[in-house]
Amino acid sequence: MLRDTGYGAYFGSYEACCRFFTPVISDHSASTPGPGPTGWGLMFAGGIAGIVGWAATFPMDVVKTRVQNTDWTPRIPLDAESTRLVPSSLSKASPDNPYRTTLSTIIHSYREEGISVFFCGLSTTIIRAVPVGIAVFAVFDFTVRVLS
């Protein structure tokens, strides 16, 4: 959930760039914005949105990936406990697992690898995010214009 809250920056930066790249139509009374960015302006807005979106969400994406890649296989002892329908080992994460919660993952990762762990791989992701952002928002803008 925390990772996905950063997507506000994705859509917010797209909207801000669209407003920045929208040509202004002037008349004698005041300047009014045109219908929206076209061509290069739309491509730049999508590319910048991709960069901002991933820069905002990447640290929590690292945390999410570490929690998801944890071995959650329960350790069930061969005793009377094993006859229970739901073993107690399934009800809580192992206390020796540093990736059992979001907070424990952040603390352990920072202590072991420093702040850079939350940005390792960001450059590759941004290189990929630019064309993806361009394509996503170009299709979005095209669909909005067709349906309007």
C-alpha cells in the first residue's frame, strides 16, 4: 500500500507537465490555455512522469520486493502441534526473519547496506520508465480525445 501511494507523483507530474507544455492562445482580453499538449510536449510529459513516478515509489518497491522474496515456509515440528488444523507457526512470522514486517525490512536493510540499498537499480528502471511513460500517456491521451 505504501508503495502505491507514490503514484500520486506519477499522475501529478504528468498533469503539471501537460499544463507547462500546453501552448497559450492569446486574445486581447487574456491568455487562455490551448486544448492541451500535442506531439513532443505530450511525449516529454509522459517521460518526465515516468521518471518522477518511479523516483517516488522505488524505495518502497525495494522493501515490497524484499518482503515478498522472504521464505515464508512454516517450520512445523513433528509433535502434537502438527496435528492442529492451523499450526501456530503460520499465525506469526519467525522472529529471526528480518523481513517479517515493513518496518523491520526498512531498518534491517538500512543497517546492513545503507541508504543506497533503497535506490539500487533505480537508473535502469528510469531508463525503462521513460518510453513506458510516453506510451502509457500517449494511449491515455488518444483514448480521452477519441471518447470526448
